[in-house]
Amino acid sequence: MARARQTAMGREYARQLRGETVALENEAVRSYVDRVGRMLAAQMPGPQPSWEFTVAEMPACPAAQEPAALPGGFVFFPARLLAASRNESEFAAVVAHAVAHEVLHRMPVAAPEGSPAIPLVMLGGWTSDCRGRQSVPIGFAAALKKQEQDADALAWKALEAAGFDPRAVTSSVQRRVDSAATDAQRGEQEERLAALRALETAASPARQDSVEVEAARAEIRRFVEAQSPARRAPSLVRAKQP
Ligand SMILES: [Zn+2]
């Protein structure tokens, strides 16, 4: 029953988020993300929800450093985050981390003493970068941190089992340290990096990117470009005129 309530909550948040984001409607992207997401989810514990993966421009989360993974399997990936992936394992690492959050939503999180009970949906996967929308009681900071590290550890194992290079989790988090907009964001990602060092394993063989990821990423990058015409350096065009 608790599970049904969580799924209903996830569905409602997903409905709200759909209204605040611009979804990328593209069959190649949809089918690739869906396939990778399900492949990674199959390596994680627990029953599978009916996944619904969406790639979108997410102005509600300006930092766009974290996918929104809602209970019930509704996952929103910031297009910019996927567009920034350098290879297929990094792309999969972002997907794996989000899927892991959904798995973790089903596990109980102890409330710190004296704190009010808050919905699990608020822990990890959404609030981490959308702080302006919902505030989390301060006592939950440690639980949030633990959720990020647990999600990374689950993602690591699933990537390895599915044939991706798990070290891509580390390189994709490193990218977020480098591109963090605030000290708080940088600090959060640095703590993830520190925990990831304990997971480093022997080098796995280099992997060739698939045709599918190349097509999907190219499509996502075109979409990101179309969302932000102001970023296409109009000053350069103007500079050429007499
Ligand atoms: Zn996370």
C-alpha cells in the first residue's frame, strides 16, 4: 500500500514536472534511453516499476546537474546533462544513477531525531538541485548525502554488470565539479567523488561507443542548442558585418 501511495505521488510530481519542462520528442532518443535504462535497472535489486524515461530541458532545475527520479519509475533527464557525456559509459552512468535513485526511494530512510517525517520522494534525485522549489529539513542533509553515495554505488555495480565502464561514474561526477555554478553544488559533487574513490577497481577494457548512443546524443545536443538561441554567440555574426 505504501508503494501504491509512493507511485501515486511520483505520478503527480511527474505531471507537474511535465508542465515545467520541454520534453525532447524523438524516437531514436526515446528508444535508446529506454533500452539502456531497463538494461541497468535489471541489474538492480527489487521489483521493476513501469519505467517512463523523459529527456527534457528543465528550467525548473537551473543547475541541471541531477535527473529527477520519481517513485513509480518516472525519470526526467536534463538534456544538458546527457549532452555533456563524452562516451557511452558516461551517458549510461547518468542513466544508472537516476535509476538507482528510484530503487532507493523504496528503501526506508530514518528521520533524524526531532525531525518531522517527510516524503521519501524528497530525498535524492530531485531536491539536490532544485532547492528553490522545496526545502529539506536541515537534519536530513546527512541522509541526502548518503542517498547520493548509495545511488553511485548501485550505479557502479549495474554499469559493470551491464558491460559499461563503471569508472564513467567518476568522470561524469568530475565534470559536474568542474561545471558547478555554486560552491554548494561543487561541494556536493566533491563529496560524491571522495566516496567514489573507494569503488575504483582495476581498469576495464576500452569500449567502442554504439551507433545508437551517437545518434541519440547528437539529437539531444541539437535539442539543447535549439533551447538556447542566445548561447549561439550572435555577437560573432554581428562582428563580421561592416
Ligand atoms: Zn543523485
